Amino acid sequence: MCWSITVHINNFLQTVFQWSAVKAGSYVLFIFVGNIGIKPFTNIIIRKLGYRGALLSSFGMVFVTSIGLAFIQINTFPAWIMFLALVSGVGRSLALTAYNGLSFSEIAPQDRNSANTLNAVVSTLAQGMGISIITVVVNLLQIFFSITISYKLGFVFLGLLMLYPVIEVIFLPKNIGHATIS
């Protein structure tokens, strides 16, 4: 999901708005500002909200920003696009940190090396699949809609994808991973 939004925003700005790679990249850069900027606070947030609350908050941020990006136009105030990218980065970074912490909370110390390797492989696979899925979705939508509408519906699709992990997290125990944060 992480890279699929980044690639989708970048492609949207270059393809639909006809922006140069440098101009589009300067807006996409705010995703990474959000990713890095929230890192000093993620542990504090996870301790305060718990893993479940942190994940739900992060998915909410990604959902709202994805839907928000579906409504940007060529004349949208630049700071608004930058803000949406920033909040998207914050949400994705918080989710990644919470998922990584949670995924190792139940693993015995002697098994963490193997678990880390498996986690890295699965994460890389998921990133590739996310980029592939949004590419296929946008290309299929172009059969029925203009390229602009197809990209905008792609943002809605990415936002709606957040419903699956939200449902998954809602069914987790409220105190999941609590032993690692107290």
C-alpha cells in the first residue's frame, strides 16, 4: 500500500496534470517528510493508543488522504496537495511501525532473525503487488473512463482498500501486544 500510493500520486501528477518529474516529485516528497517526521513520535503514539488504536488511526489518515487526493484539480492550492501527501506519509509510517512492532511481539527472541527475514520478504512482495494492482485498476478503468477519472477512481480504490485492515484490526484483542509497550 505504501509504495502504491506514492507511485499513483506521482503518475497522476505527471500524466494528468502534465507536470515534470521534478515538480511532481517535489510534491511527492512531502509523503517522505511525513514518513520521517512522525518517526520520533510513533513509539509515544503506540504507547498512548496501543497497537490497535495506532493502527486504526493510521488507516483513517490513509483513507481520508486517499479520498482527498481524488478531488484535487490542476488549480488546487499547492499547500493542500502537500498537506494531503504529508498526512498520508504520517499514516503510512505509523502503520508500518505499529505493524512491525506487533508482528514481532509474539515471536520468541531466538526466532526473531528468521521472522525478520520472512517479514522483509512479505513486505517487499506486498509493495510490488500494491503497485501492480493499482496499475491494473487504473488501466482497466481507462477502458470506460477518461484517464483523469481513472486516476481519481484509483485514489478512491486505494482509500477503500483501507477498509480491509480496519476490519481485521477491529477484531484484534484490545490489549494485543500490550506486553511490549508497558
